[in-house]
Amino acid sequence: MSTAKCAAVLGSPITHSLSPVLHRAAYAELGLTDWTYESFEVDEAGLPGFFEKLDVSWAGLSLTMPLKRAVLPLLDEISATARSVEAVNTVVFTDDGRRVGDNTDIPGMIAALRERGVEKAEAAAILGAGATASSALAALADICSGPVTVFVRSEARAREMRGWGERLGVEVRIADWVEADRAFEAPLVIATTPAGATDSLVPRVPERPGTLFDVLYAPWPTSLAAAWGTNGGGVVGGLDLLVHQAALQVEQMTGRAPAPVEAMRAAGERALSKAGT
């Protein structure tokens, strides 16, 4: 018999979030029938006030944009993983009332790649240089033994990625977006760009590509992922990332491990299929 607990995902916008589907599926599989998981529209200005209203019934929070950095001053403890990219996507409330922040995006990326057989890479490329790119770079710090080429559209983004590379101990090489098809020479390519941004690159997908990790999940497959798979390359998708980062959140918030990854993935697939009909 479990003690009823609350958890939720916060962000703005939040209506698109699959987190409730994934976490509720985990609770059902784990027999935590009295646990609840909701979603709340909360922006940076509203975050402190939301925290003030939380009581001892709360187990944890999932955070999406734009809250991953805004939450830092509100926490009592931050994991080394979260500190490495200055971004928290998970808050766990301990029995003694502390607020502990972590980042499960980074180990979630690593787990998603390992699930598809990618344990190590001699080199890698990242398409884009936004918030997700820094997490991708942190994940590559663990699995990539060689340089990481980042394809960017602006010098400001280039400076940011060079800075993250220095901080994370990764050899970052910068290339202009107009040469983005050169990314496909790498054995591992991580696409962190918005929907449609890589569509123009589809004709340049090589005959024997390596592995593509496209962090998008809807609509799926992306044009790039579809072409990649058609040419025989390995493909890791955004749902893989969502499931693995959420599984780690479930384990931290509930204290139950391992999380039911396959049940969570099946629930996510059903939700995406229903949304696409």
C-alpha cells in the first residue's frame, strides 16, 4: 500500500507534453494507484509562487522550457549532471523538505543510444546549437572519444557551444549551417533543430549512413529520420529520449526501480498515434 503522492510537469507552453501519459503509465504498472501526475502552465515569473504552494504531499516535478534554468535559485541541492549544463529538468522533494534538482535529459540520451546499440563513437556531429544541444554535448562527453562538430547559424551560437565544450571537456569544432550536410560524414549525428529545419538536407543523406538521433517526436518520423532509415542507418527518436528521461524521473520520485520502460513507451506511442489521427 503506497502513500498518496503528487507530481507534475511545469512549463509554458505545456499542452503538448507527453509527460503525464508516460508517468501515469509507470504508476499504473508499479501499482501506485493513488499517485497523481498533472501538467501546469507555469512561466518563469510564476515559478517561485508555484513552489511556495507545494506541501508534503508532493514527490517531485518535471520541468520543461523555459524553467530549466529559472528553477536553479529555488533549489537546495543540484546534481553534478545538472550543474554541468546549468539546467534542471527534475526536482525531487525529500522527506526532510529539501528541493533537489537533477538533469535526466543527459543520461536519458545515453540510455536511448545504448538501447539502439550505440555505446561509443569515435566522432559525432550536432545539428543546431540551442538548449538541447548543450545536453547532447554533455551526453557525448561520456560516449564520444573524438571531436564533435557543431553546425550553427550564428557566431553567438558558435561561442556558446565552444564554451560548453571547454566546460564539458569536449573538443568542439564549429561549422556553418550552410555546410550541414557534412555532418553526415560522422558515425553519430544528433539533430536538435525544430521541425522542418533539416528537411532540405534529406537529398544529401548518404547511401550508408551511421546513426541519427533526431530529438523530435511529433510528427514522426521526420523527413530526415525516414530517409535515414530507408538507407539503412540506425535511427533514435525523440520518444526514445522522452521515455528514458521520464523513467529516470519516475525512479527518483517514487524510489522504485527499474521503471517500466516498455509500458511507458507503449503509452507514448498510443498517445502520439491518437494525436495523429
